Amino acid sequence: MAFLDHERAWRVASVLFLVSLWPSSVLGAPQVPCYFIFGDSLADAGNNNNLLALAKSNYPPYGVDFPDGFTGRFTNGPTSVDIIAQLLGFAKYIPPFATARGNDILQGVNYASGAAGIRSDSGQQQGERISLDRQLGNHLITVSHVREILGGNVSAYLNTCIYTVGMGSNDYINNYFMPDIYPTSRIYTPEQYADVLIKQYRQQLKTLYLYGARKVAVIGLGLLGCIPAEISRFGTNGSACVDKINNAAILFNNQLQPLVNEFNSNLSDAKFTYINSFAISTTGPGTEGLISNATCCPVHKELGTCVPFETPCSNRTMYVFFDAFHPTTTVNLGFAARAYNALLPSDASPYDIRNLAMI
């Protein structure tokens, strides 16, 4: 118990420190001029709000601990990218593409969309969502607006910004592991599917590079097999999590890190880095002692999202999952802290986001 008490004390101290930063005023300028965010529901800040989508969170109890209330973030407070933005020195939240206007875009835009994937068909049973290809198209629109505001060649500006890309979860949990809806698991072995995804992801990340991105943090897949909705759907056969899903995520991650190294070797001025979500979740101070076998909010059995207006748990800092898919802000704080400033060498390679910003 002493070990768990030590872990809990470290975690609480870390959370209190980070909360003390958020959303207090930031002294001086941000470490980079802008921060652009690509991703899925782990990073969505409201892009799905006006879509004909089942993947929505613009209602209570989501946002119960967020200054602006329920905004379309799939958690109780800030997301991990919100916290990374704060650690980078931004005094305001990076606005979602759906509402970003005027000079606000000069500090960055969040394109993330719940249920979105690398593949355009991933998440289709959830209704409308903004796939990575479409997010890249939206970014091109932003780049044109930045050019209108700043005038002339904006490459020097965009080259110094931070970009985070966290995709792939829905290509598994809302595609490959839904054989009743998607044919992919009958067409590809897990090894072949990882190959197919990485091939498409390579082209998408290269497109982002061609649009001016140079400092890119690519976020790997986490413990998808430990998500409550997946455990409920598949069972664990005596394991703590759904091993076949975690093993598939490992196959994807094992190709993603070499892809980052490939870009750094072959693309001029590229500074890509790999954020190892799987390692962050399984090494060092993590979620030991937190409640991981229950959700903080009552959830829809079919959707896994919070039932609207139901009361969430009161001890939210002690839960891993807010709903059946998404972590609480406590977990987001721990992940963001280690992505920004690596605690262990395995957290990020070749550098963490703090060092990426300084390059």
C-alpha cells in the first residue's frame, strides 16, 4: 500500500501543479506562434456540435469541470491538447475550426472530430464526422486565411508552429473491430491492416508537411483494449483488458515510430516526433489506484457516451474514464505532462513537445 500511496501522492501533486497553471494568465509570449491540432474525440473541442452525428458531447455532464461548461469536449474538463496548449504558453484555448474566426486562427486551430479516422469510412455508423483527409482540407483553408492576414509567403510562420496529430483509434474500435458493420477484419489480418493504415497515414502526414508543418508530434495509440466499451463488447477472457485489441494497437504503433524516423531522415527540415501513449499508460506513475472498471457518468449502453443531464461521480479525480470511451481530465493531465516534458525516455522519441518547441 505504501507504493500506491506514493504513486497517488505524486499524481495528486502533479495534477494540482498543472491545475494551478490552468487557466491562469501566461507570462510572456507562447513558446511557438501557433498550435494546430488534428485528431478524434480525444481532442475534439466542438467541431462535432453542429454535425448530424451520434458522437457528440455538447451537453451536461460533459464539461462539469471546464470553465466554459459543455463545449463539445468528451471529458469533464480540459482535454490533453488543451493542457499541452497551456504548457506551450497559450493564454487561450485553441479554437475549433467550426468557430475559429479572424485573427484567432493565427494562434492555431483545432480540427479534431469525434469518431474520425485515418480511413474516411471509419466511424460512419456514428453519422457525420470529419475524417483526417477532411481535416487536412480544412487546414488548407486556414492556411489561405493566414496568408490573407499576414500577406505573402507564410511558410516561415507555419514552419515554426507545433502540430499534433492523434489518429487511428477509430480505425480500430469503430472499424476493424466492428465486423458486423465493416469488412476490414475479413479482408486483412491485423498485420496487414496496420500496413494499410500506415500507408495511408504516411501520405496524410506528408500532405501536412507540404502544407508547411515541420514540428509535428504524432501521438500513438493507447490501450484501446482497456476501454470500458470494448471490455463490455468483447469480454476479456480472464485478462485485464481485450488483448486482441491492444495487440492490434501495438502492431500499428510499431510501424508508426519508424515512420517518424523516416520523415526526419528524408524530408528537408522535418522535425517529427513520436509520443508513445502506450508506454505512458503502462510505465512510471500512471493510473494505479484509480477506478478503471467503472465510468464516472452514467452512459448509454449502445453509444457509450454520457446520458444527458445525469449526475456524474463526485470524486472525478479518482476515475480513469469519464464515459465508456474517454478519459477524465485527471488522466489527460498526466498524459499531457509527459508528452510535453518526458518523464521516461520511452515517453517520446526523438524529443518531447517541450524540446520540439525549442528547436
